[in-house]
Amino acid sequence: MGKDLKLKKRAMNFIKESNKYKYTYHFSWLGRPIIQVPQDIIAIQEIIWKVKPELILETGIAHGGSLIFSSSMLELIGKGKVVGIDIDIRHHNRIAIQKHSLYKRIIMIQGSSIEKNTISKVKKFTKGKKKIIVILDSSHTHNHVLKELQLYSPFVKKGSYLIVLDTAIEDMPKNSFKNRPWDKKNNPKTAVREFLKTNNRFEIDKEYDDKLLITSAPEGFLKCIKT
């Protein structure tokens, strides 16, 4: 499928056209809005089950659906915690997450994902952990994501993944995200490309680009290939 350029173009057209209807906002996971493309949820499920991490770090919480999703996978595996980081955890979302039956596997940190104080808090949870997955889904500007990549990539060891969502912004028409600071040439994909120029511990796992087709994260599934 990865070689079928017509099919890949149709898939990208779907992402472009469905964006005006806020397609990713239509879904929930175990009762909480997840704001993800369903295909990406399936892909992340595969990765979590394969890696069986002791810890999942997620930047960006929103309504908490992704935290509930990750915690549900860890519950099935029978171990692990998910740490969610967000600069603004809204009160009603925090309460809803805390009331969920899977909250026992969730830790929330309020603060910018790239501030020293936040990273210090994160390091307390990563200490002694050998299998960690990182999912970046907070502010989607180039500079912010690049800084996240630099700060969070050391937590990921060989065989695990660093997943960068919303790289598809680069493939969207200019001004597709009105009133947002990110756009074409200023987004997670441009950050990933710059990051990979100087970091040889990671490579794009193209299997996910080729089999998902409809994804918010083309070139965003980064596999750690060196310790």
C-alpha cells in the first residue's frame, strides 16, 4: 500500500476534507473524548502491547481520553502507569478522570511539558524504568515539539517508541488551523525532521505510515534503534 501513490493521496484527501468537520473530535474511549484518528488508536495499541511498557509519558491531556486509553492497555498487560502532562488541566476534566475506574494507573502533572520543573517531576517517575513509551500531543508548534523531542527522547530505550502526533499538519493546506500558532512549515513534522538530522537513536517506522494510510501522524512513529 505504501507504494500505491493514488491510494495514499486519497487517504490524505480524507484527512484534509474531514478536518473541517472536526473528525477527530467524534470519538471516545471508555467514556472520555479521545480526540484521535481511530487508526492511530489501533496503531498505538499495537505498540503498547508489543513493548509492554512500565511507564507511558503523554504530553497533552485535554479531556483525558488518551490517558484512559493508555491506562486500559496497561490494565490488560497487568502493570504500569501513565503520566499525563498538560499546561492547563481543566477542573471538570480532572474530576472526570479522577472518577474513572482506571484512574489508579494515572498520574497527572500540570505545567508546561518543556519547563525544568515539569521535567524534574517526570524524572521521578522514570527512575529505574527500562521500558518507557513517549507520546507527544501538546502544543504543535515546531519549536515546542522540537524541545519536547530533545527532552523526552532520552527516556525511550532501544525497542520502544517515541510517537509524535499531528505531523499531518505539514500536509494540510495553509491556514487549515485558524486561531492556532501552528501551520504548514511550523508543526510537529518539521520538528521531527530537524530532530532526526542530529539524533541517530531513532528512525521513522514506515510500516505505520504504509498500513495506516489515514493517520494524523505520518512520519511520527519513531522507533528507538540504539540504546
